[in-house]
Amino acid sequence: MTDPATVPQTVGPAPNAPVPKTPKNIPHRGGPANASAARIKEKFPSAFVRADVVWGETTVFVRPDAVFDVIQYLHDDPNEQYAYLSDVTCVEYRDLEQPLEVVWHLRSITWRAFIRIKAQLTKGARLSVKSVWPIYKGADWLERECYDMFGVEFEGHPDLRRILMWEQYKEGFPLRKDFPLRGRFSRAEQLRQALAANPEARYSMEELQIADAFEDLPSDMRKRLLGGEETGE
Amino acid sequence: MATKRTVDVALSTTGLDSQGRPQRVPLVTDESGNVTTMEAPPALEPELEGEHMLINLGPQHPATHGVLRLVLELDGETVVRCIPHVGYLHCGFEKIGEYRQYNQIIPWTDREDYLNSPGNNVAFALGAERLFGIECTERCKVLRVIAMEMSRIMSHLVWLGTTCIDIGAFTPFLWSFQERENIYNLLEGWCGARLTTSLTRVGGMIADVPDGWVEGLKGFLQTFPKTIAEVDRMVTRNGIWVGRTIGIGAMSATEALNYGLSGPMARASGVAYDVRKDFPYLDYETYDFDVPVGTTGDVYDRFLVRMEELRQSVRILEQAVARLPDGPVNIDDPRIILPSKTKATTEMESMIHHFKVVMEGPRPPIGESYVAVESPKGEKGYYMVSDGTSKPVRWRIRPPSFVNLSAIPKMVEGHLLSDVIAINASIDIVMGEIDR
């Protein structure tokens, strides 16, 4: 049977974590805030913008350049232990003047706590924020999706490329409010582009290189690829 | 340096110890506590060394459970690197949701994780209700628990059947789909639909259960454990099954947490995280059930965890059926819930309410909510932002199988090509949910 020394430790709630209970009669605004919000304010006075409690969920607004440090603190500090990254996403409001928000949902499984971190990115400039991939490996695809759908660039992400749309997609960022529901081009043009993309037949140059498959390609195809043409067919 | 070892289970009954229990292969960890799963590939013939092959698995391969494409770099038959490509089924649900009223979004939730439609409907209704600041009735709560656990059984049965097929056992597939048919018949009796149920509305359910329905469910709860026992007897100690699954695709608890795994994937690795227990909803804390937690986090542990979850779902369903209270299913708020047909056609007031709810839709106050439930795949969350109009500014699905799948390059590394199929099956992906 299993040698106890090699069994990985089990992760779970602390014995003195709050007793879980279905939330009831939640006020719209106000109510008890997550204690982590006050600690963030104390630890990062210059980065802390404000904390809201809406429907019992605490949101901490943080300056975009400090998000990484705040999340690093929430992940590492023994009083916080937000070891689980639930979600990374963005919100753009219908009022186009309002800044675009990047949202991180964090959970502390040890302390049974939930907190939402938000950073507001002013539009018009480059939308960029530091990636939390070095802290949570699970952020990989979530950040790629934000980039794909909203055009927010995550600095330090190892492989930031489109994920749901194909790599040659040219219409922009679909979940932005200035993107029309039916897309930018006519149906005929969209169909033509989608057929021409033929993503199954494509390998990225990176994929061809890892497998040394590039050298095996026919010489005319190699020449075309070196001439800057996109891979495919 | 990690101490390497071979996964030493032969394809016979030698996978069992003297008591007939499956033999667990101890995991080996390196100095930093990460699990090393496989022995390094054997030294190659000199003339073959360094020759890597590129294999394209999918998007039309039956074992990828949908349109998933994996580009695999192979050294002999060992996977060196895996690059997943998703997005073939991308439909823009989140974009469409921004142009729909809350009740109109519910049919879209059927279609993302289509094996778990009632669970998605309930999860969305819970999220929307928090945004509206309302709570459903007591009877509705219990009915929703019944819907969620039924859909967990449905989803796990499909997972069980297809995984058995992937690994080479055909019979459990037929047994599990037979039981799934029984659940679909029950659902058809409740709401008229089998796959795309649209079972909930904001503030209630589409309908109360019909007369005699609860007896049908009780009958199912009596016969279903027999099928689980049969599958258990056939598969759990089967030498081929054990040999194909033990020690494959293991993730340690810290890794699982860091990669954002949730649901059975995380629990098989030893992360005791179940949304029903830790962040309960629908009074789950008042039900008596256990959360199975594995130790090694390999494919076999994921199988055991899911099998135990089937039994626990039966337990929850039995308690829910026993406590099902009488009373209304929908809340009493004419701004949110449609009036009855009789009232709408005979009373002026009700007709106005009917018109307003249908044409304009219910309006939540400005705010946002993130409500997560324990779907069969893991933590399924709906994040909704309202600006006070009847349509959400942002409707975000937190897809558990999307995050679980993102760890596949880590899981398949160093395994054989045939193990990629087993690992991919163990994640329990639904491409409708991944691509949305």
C-alpha cells in the first residue's frame, strides 16, 4: 500500500475557519466587508483606491501598476492565503467614457474567504497590466481569453496569443462595446475569411520548429515561409 | 533531482493486492514537493535520438470529446510537449448575453455545458437572484437541489461511459446510458425537454413537478445504486482499467490548486474544496453528504472520486425528496415573475405586469454578483454586472473545464500517446463550455 511519506499533503480549510452558511438577506450595499480589504489598505496605502461591498461581495479597487504586488501579498501572507484564482475577466461599460475594468476573483480555501480585485484601465492608452501567471499557473488561459476578447495585454505572460478566435482573426476584440454584435464585416466576407483561415491545416512556426518539421517541408514551401508568408495549407 | 521510478502495474490482475484491493503506486516527489509521475523515457537508439515527431490529435478525433485539437510533440511514443488549441465551437454566448434580458439568457446556459443543463440553469438563476436582491421560496430551493444533483448524475454517467469507451470497456457505457435515459425521462416529465431544459426562471422555476413525479424519482433512486455497484464491480478492480489509469496524469495538491483545478480534478489530488461545502448555496450545509478526497491525483483517483460523488448525489436526492415542502414555487413579485395565465387575461393589473415583464424584462439595481456552484466539472461561476437596465452589461461564465483543460500540457508531459487519451477523458471536458 501507499507509503505515507510519499502521500502529498491534503489542502483544505483551516479548523478555525468560519462555519460555512448559505448567505441570506444580503443587503444591496454595505454589510460586513472582507477583513482582507482593510489589510490591503494598511499594507498598500498608495495602491489602494477604494473598497465596495455590493450584495455581500467585497471589491477592492487597486491601481493597475500595483495589482501584481497586492495579489502576491494575498497569495503569500498566512493570514490571507488566497491560493485559488477563480477567474480573471474584464468588464467594459456601455458608457464608453468609463474605464475598462480588469477583475480578479480570488478564493482562500483555508479561510473560506472570497474577494474581488479590480483595476481600472483608462481607455485611449495601451491597455496593459502585469500578468499574475508567475503566482497562479491557472491564469494562463484566463488571461489569454481576456487578451483575445478585450485586447488587454498582460505583461509577463509567457504565451499571450488568441485562444478562442483563430490567430489570423482580423476583426478586433469581440467583447468590446464598440464591436457590433454581428461583427465588423459582412456575412459573406466573414465566411470567406473563416474558410480561408482553415485553422486545422495550420501549424504555427513555433510548432514546426519544436518538432524540426520545418526542414522536412518541400523546398518551395520553405522558401515561401521564409519569405514571410503565413504558415498553412 | 527527482527519484525516478516506473509505474509498475502489469496488464493483469497483478494490480490487486492480497485483499483484492487495487494496488496503489506510491507517488514520488522531488525536493520541492512536486509529483514526478513517470520514469524518463528509455535511452533511444543513437540513430533515432533527437528525432521528434509532430502529431495532430483532433479536432475531429472521437477521443477528444468534442472539437479539441492537441498538437503533440512525440519522442518515440512519449509526449514531450503538448499544445492545445480550443475555440472551434466558439459561439459568443457572453456577447449575445449583453443583448438579452436575464430570463432570455437561461436558454443559452443550457447550451454551454450541455450535459449539465439543469445545473447551469439553477446556477444562472442564483446569480441573477443575488443581483436582483431576491431569494427563492423554500420549495423552489429543494427542487433546485434535486435538479442540480440529477444533472450531476447525468453528467457523471456520460463521463463514465465515454471514459470506459476510451480506455477500452464497452459495457459500462451501455449501462450508464441506460440510467441516463431514466433521468432524461424524469426531466421530460418535469419540463418537457430532455437536453436543453431551461428549467429555471429568475425568482422560481419554469414549472412545479407534476403529480406522481416524485414517486418516479424515488423509483430511480432505488434502482440506480445497483447500476453503480455493477459498474464498480466490473471496472474498479479490473486489471486493464487499473493498469491504464493508476499513476497516469497525476497532479499534487499544491499543483492542482495553483493550476486552478476544481471539482473532482482538484479533489482527486487532495484539495478538499467543494463549493457546496465551503461556500454553500441553496442550504447545502443542511444536507448530510460526504466529499470524497483522493490522495494521488491520477486518473484512477479521479474515477474513484466521481464514482463516490454519484453515490453521494443519491444520498442528497433521498434527503431532498424526503424534505420537499409544500408551497409556491415562484416568489410573489409581479415585477419579476409572470402572472398566471388566468389572471393575465382577466385582470387589468396582471395584464400590465405581464406586458412589462415580457417586453421590458425585470430590472435589477446597479451592482454585480459572482455566484459559483459546484457543477459536475468543478467551480462554475456566473459573474454578472448590471447598470440598472434589463440587460446585463457583462455576463461572464467561469468555465471549470476550460481551466481544468489548461493544465493538460502539464499532465500529459512524459506519458505515452495512449495515456493522453485517458488523461483527456479524466478531465471531463465539454467543449461547449470551454469555447462558449
